[in-house]
Amino acid sequence: MNDKETLKGVIDRFEGEWAVIELDGESEPRNVSRKLVPRRAKEGSYIQLEIEDGKIIQVQLDADATEVAQKRIQDKLDRLRRGEHLHDDD
């Protein structure tokens, strides 16, 4: 019987031949062979890992989650540039 699961995470950084992945719900990052990571993935990209019997069998880019996160970060940067963080809401 195959034990299959899908984990979600974000690429924190690349170190040589490894992608360091911060996985949802796990405190320690996981190193994944760069060969398994889609070429267009980069630091900050959200991904899904498919794991079967404890072994990573596929890494997919989650373009929608990546886009949402990038927009959220851009919105925060825009508010900082406008100085909105300096004003009281009271």
C-alpha cells in the first residue's frame, strides 16, 4: 500500500544543488534536490511536494499562491513608501 501525501511550502533559498524549502506546519526546513524543482521556480516561490512512501516524487510550482504572496508583499511595500505606517488609526 502506497503512503502518498502532498505538502505545501515556499522556497527559502538555494544552496548549491539544494533548494531549502520551508514547509507548512514543519519547524525545520527540508532540503530538496534542485533537479526536482521546476526551472522557473525561485526564492519565494510557493510549491507543492508530492511524497510517496517517504520519498519526494514530484515538485510543482504553485503559481497562484506565489502570485497572491507577491501581491501582498508589494501592497505592504507600497504602504510603507507612502508612509502609511507613520499614521495612527485613532
